[in-house]
Amino acid sequence: MKNLLLVAATEFEIAPILKWLETLKAPEANLKFSFPELEVTVLTTGVGLPLAMFQLTRALTLARFDLVINAGIAGALDKQLELGAVVQVVSETFADLGVEEADGSFTDLFKLNLINPVAPPFQDGKMVNTFGSAYDFLPKVHGITVNKVHGYAPSIDNLKRHTNAKVESMEGAAVFYTCLMYQMPFLEIRSISNYVEPRNRDAWEIALAIENLNDVLKNMLAGLLENRYE
């Protein structure tokens, strides 16, 4: 039997898949759903890097898992990604881990020689998911993780000058760092809820993003359950 850990920042983002799982099996303690061929444990970490890193580290310390799936919504830096599109994030960086210079530019800790850019789990300052090649059914993108989501035009322009990332989240790099250090197979799956632009919640498509994200999760879990519970 395979053990899967489904990780999300908030229950809101994965509410449909939780409801679907609950129609199949009553959850055990700690939101664990046990099937003959698969055990699914659901972990909601809270929003942000520190919460995600602590909760995931504790979970991987206390139990054995075969795969971690980090699922959630994200902002898109690239408007070629449609709102509601679901992507696999295959590399991550800590985008605001560094210093702001006097001219307003940003210098990361790798360029400051405070972190070795090739020390595990980093590859030239990025973290690359070496386990995700078996899951090629989604578009692959590079992601950044931030403590403060961008909503001010000058800071967005500055961000785009020093990254080629397509999506922005607040937890992805925490999952990458933790899973790579544990050598734990994992996926980061994100659905686009908004564009990274001057903040305008009226233009967001959170409901669509959550619906599409959870449709993908359901199809993945149904496949692991040998399609018995579609």
C-alpha cells in the first residue's frame, strides 16, 4: 500500500477533494483516508514559508510517505497562462531572501556569498524537483516563493527583471527544500487564480482555480485507486 501526503496551505483550496474523499471513506485521526491500495493523509499547514516548513518537517519525521503532493492556488507572472490553468512547478526559489539595495534593486543571498548556490538542495540557487519527471501530464513551470505577494507595479517590474519564473506562491519553496533534504518524492501542483499585477481582487478567479485544481487531484487519486472510486 502506498502512503500519500497531500499538503495545502488552507483547507479552502482542497475542500472539493476532501469532500470527495469523505464520500468514499470516513477519515481516521489526522485526516487520514485508508483504502486497500492507498493511504491518503491530508495536511493543512497554514499560509507562509515558516508554517509550511515546520508542519511538513514534523509530518515527515513522524510518519513514512511514498509521495508528497503540494496543491494550491498561485499567481501567474506570465499572462500566457490562463486563469484556472493547472501547472506542475518543477523548480523553485526563495525570491525575496536577500537585501534591498539603495537604488531599490534586489540582491539574493547567493550573490552575497551567504549561501552556497550549489550546496544541496540548490542548483545554481534554484531547487529542482528531480522526482517529478514521471508526472508529465501538466505544463511545467518555474516558481518563486515569497513572504509578501506582489501587488505594486514598481515592485512587480523589479521582480520580473531578476526572475524568469511563471508563478508565485507563499509555500512552494518550503515544500521543495524540505522534500529535497529528506529525499522524498514530491509534486507541486498549482492552479492560476490571478495574475501578478497591481492588486485587483475583482479580476481574480479563485473559484475556477480551485475547481480545476481539485479536478486534477481527483483524477490523480482515482488513478492511484485504480479508478474504482471515480
